[in-house]
Amino acid sequence: MKLTTVLLAAAACSALIGCNGENAKVPAQPSGGGGGGLDAIIQARGFTPDEAEAALKVFVPPGRHDEFLMFTSGGHRGSVMLYGLPSMRLLKEIPVFSPDAWQGWAQGEVESAEMLEKGSFGEGMPTLTWGDLHHPQISLTAGKYDGEWLAVSDKSAGRVGIVSLKDLKTKLIFKTPNTVSDHHAIFTDDSEYLVQSAYFPVPFNEPNGYAPIESYKEKYKSVASFLKFDRKSGTIGLSESFQIELPPYFQDMSILGRGPSAGLLFINSLNTEMSTGGVMEGKPAMEVGASQHEMDYLHVIDWRKAVTVAAEPSKSKAVNGIRVISLATAISEKLIHFIPESKSPHGVDLAPGGEYVVVSGKLDPHVSVYSATKIKNAIAKGVFDGKDAFGVPILKYDDCISAHVETGLGPLHTVFDGDGNAYTSHFLDSTIIKWTLGEPYNAGDKAWKVVDKVAVHYNIGHLQAPGSNTTSPYGRYVVALNKWSVDRFPPLGPLHPQNLQVVDISGPKMKVLSDTPTIGEPHNSQIMPMEMLQAWTTYPEIGWDAVRMKRSAFATEQGKENVKRVGNVVTVNGTVTRSHYTPDIVRVKQGDKVVFNWTSVESARDATHGFGIHGFNVNLSLDPGATERAEITAVKPGVYPYYCTEFCSALHMEMTGWLLVEPK
Ligand SMILES: [Cu+2]
């Protein structure tokens, strides 16, 4: 049998071509070549049958779209990357916490610059122009991705960013009070709250937010934040938001319950030893001090009940503008319980139906599977295995556990398909292990079994699957987010890219299909069907304010352009269209402040213009219909041309103007 016949048979139900969609047009024979054409190519390129099959599975022909869209964090690049799956074509980068000249994001643009300023620490602290974007989260309706919003968290500053998937632009950077760091921000099942777990504890209750590190156990505190999200406007209402004070452990990843676990929030913790480092003061290094206990604590928080408690004025107190339920109140109201978990855990993940909470301790070769029903029963029974140093009751491990599955070294994170299987990343082994969940997914001896293992390259951190951690995983692929790439790419300098690997999980054996180098440091991602993306191709009306998502107060109609001077402030209310600026001459005096309000009167798809001024940190992206604003101070006399930075037409090179700054 010919190699291609074998391959096409194998690929007939492949991920790319599909077995049931409109695209299921698999040619019975290789086309174009009259027999042997594909074989010749496969041989000429030196592919093995496996490699050729992988190529068929990930290739997306010109003009066709990928089946899934993956949002991946850019880490301390401060942005989100959008990849098509399975091709792993990089489709877009969305700037959030860092300026971006291409999209005019905080690159001299007024609204986005103000957003960064408001989203900083305030009170004399600098406007932050970076963030460490860790976890993208698609908004949910009834526990399923709805493709409307993307929330991202910033480990470097305890902030969240909100991106609208209508125009793939950032709408809000929200600085959460009482925390300087987070690892995670997740939506509740109907995106009513964005729940953020803090990472570094700080003495937020103390005057000036300061207390010596020696008073760590008494004065440093952590919080879980419940940020009220308005899905119409994409804003967070601080007055309806609240926090629960937590002990000064490092709170890590979290997951919200559903089904049997509905109403509960689960947060991993580390450093329950409360180590503060101090290697030069004769104390153990942070990582040594933080690894003494055999177990850390899985925090179980009854967040639904906490919403009610937070609404009672006597049970919470405003601290730095947000209501805080003290730890003492959280304990007395039975809002918080702990369960022992393997030390230094990283991932906490929820089975699709909400029955099981899966925790991986990095230093334990097992995953621990807790039962939501057992946890709720144990809380109701009120039999505890003592309390922690702050009085939080600790549930008995054996009362809550359903299974302890031996998977491999360095288990981190777990994702799910729609068929009752779990996939866990193993950092030390550099593997993904596939194992089976218990009832109601798998019965009897089919439950809790390791069924497959695949090597990834190398040092996998997170992994992600379409629709995982929702009620409806789509299966098909797992993407491994590998921390090291070693020899997978040509030597690209001492700073190597990380490696995203697509793994086919559609058959009984997992198969690595492709390598993709990354931009930035991808921590985690989420993957939704591409068809869920219903973004605008142009703005709904001319003069659109992208930040407020309505007509801009600074929009100018074509034919009504004007330049106004008030004192030493010159405001240019202009328009752009192919292929000119109106006005194209702006005359100011040295020392004037110049405000440009540009409205693109274009309504054609793709007809984006730019506005860059020589000598200034200004570049705007004037998308069709947008009104964008820039401000500069004309400090030095001279001639400063401006021009369209986005190729727009045959007369693009002529799309220019002059900023003339007369000496005083
Ligand atoms: Cu142009």
C-alpha cells in the first residue's frame, strides 16, 4: 500500500479535516500528481509517516480558518497572544499592561495612557508600563465560555485587565486594593464576579501599609478578592466588590466550583511555614524555609455565603475603599476551611461536572483527587483535624479524598476532555499523563487509571485543552506550554523562546504534532471554538471611543474639522480617510500644548490608518470608525512632519502633514 494511502486513511478522521463538518471533503486519492505526488513530497522532505500525518493534521490551507482560538499569556511582555489551533499561526497580540506602538496602545494615546495611570499604585508611584500577565480567562455564561470578554491577571502588581472580544482591545486595568500581587483571576459561572487570589501577603491594615518583616505572622495578610463585574460595560464596581482576609500564606492558583461543588472557591497555598527568607541574616533561603511542612492547605471558601456576609455592614469593614471580611469573621461565619494538600502544590483544577477537585503537589508523584460531595459532608459534620495557627478549621484529608493517582514526577496542572479523561502536566518528567476520572465518568476498574503518556519537550508548565475547566470540554487537542525549548529551534541567542506543542488527543495514543516558539513567557491559556469569536470588523459607528465603547465626545464629522486655541492649548479636531489628514498643516507656538483628536471616517474593513509624529512618542492606530487622541507639548521649535504609519492605499506615501512649531 502506498504511504499516502495509509496517511489519508489515518487522517480521514483527523482533527483538521473533521468527520462531521462542512469541511469533511477528504479526497479519496491524492490530487495533482497523478499518483505518487504526495509520496514524492514526503520522501523529498524526509518525513516519517508519523511526521507526514502530523503535518496533515495541523495544516490549515490558505483562506481557511483554524478550528479553535487560543488566548495565551505573554508573561512580563504584558500582552495576550492569539493563536489558531491546530495550525498555531500567531493571529494577534493584544497589549494590556505594556505600551504597543503598532496598536497605538499607550503610545502617546490619551485614553490608554490614562488607563495605565489609573491602574497603577497612585500616590506618587510611577505609572506602570509593564505587567506580568499570567492567566487569561474567557467570560462564562452558565459555566461555558461565551466569547464576550477576556480577563487577565497581573502577578507583578495585583491588577486585572479586561479585554473586550468585540474589538480585541483592553477596556480596563483595575488595581485591586490591599494586594500587590496575584496569580490568578477567574470568572464565576455567569461572570458575576472576577475572583482574584493574592500571592504575596502585605500589611495592608497597618498605617502606611508598612510593618517590619519580623512582624510577618501578626501583621502581614493575604486576601481573596471578589470583584463585581458588569458584563455590559466591562467595568468592575468597587462598592459591590469585597475581600476575604486570609492568613499570610502565598495563595496560588484557584478554581470555582459548579454542580456538586457549586458555591465553593478552592485556592492552593504554599509557604504555610510563613518563611520570609533572610539568607544574609542567618535565616534559611525562602525556598528552603517554605518547604518544611509535608502538607500545605487547600483553602475551601464558601463564596456564595460570603456574598451575603459581605452585604451585612456589621460583618465587614472598608479598608482602602473595599469591604473586607476579617479572617476572624470568615471563621466564625464558617466561610473558610482548609484541607491538607501535598506540599508546594501548583495546579488546582475542576472536573467538567464539578464533582472532583484535582490538586498536584510539585514534590509528590501523585495527583490528589478531592470529592466535592465529601468536602461538603465533612464541613456539615464539623469534625476537624485541628486548626491552623490562625484558627481556620482543617478538614480531615481522608474525609475529603476520592483518589490518589500515581502519575509521575513533578505533576503541575490538569485539563479535561469531554470523555472523562484528565491530562496532567509533569514538569520534572517532561510528560503529559492521561488518566481516567471516576464515577460518573468511568465505572469500576476503569476509574482512576493512567492510560497513556507522551513525552513533551521540555519542562512543561501549564497545558490547555479546548473548553477545559468548563462544563463542556471539546477534546481533540492538548497544547503543552513548555518552559524550555532546548534544541527544538535553531540557536536564537542565550534567551530562548519557550515552546508550545500541539498534542493530538483524538485517538487512544496521544501524539505530539508540532512545535511553536513563543513571544513572551506563556503561563497559561484558554481555548475556545473560533466561531465563538464574533468581533466587529469595523466600529459600529464613525467616531467610536474604543475605551468607553460608544461614540466619542471628541469625534469630528467630515467637513467640520477645526483647530481651536484656548490660551496655550491648541486642539486639532481632524479627520482621516484615504489618503489624507484634514488638517494637514498645524501651526503652533513653542510651549503650546497640542491635542490631536483624529476621527477615521473610513468604514471599509482593513482600512486602518496610523498617526505618527516625528520626534514625539506618538503613534495612533486609527481603525475604521475610531476616534483616537494624542497630546504633546511643543517644547522645541522646528518642523515635525506627521504621516500615516499603516499602509493604507496607493497614495499612502502622500498621506502626510506638518506640525510647525514657531519659536517664541
Ligand atoms: Cu493611511
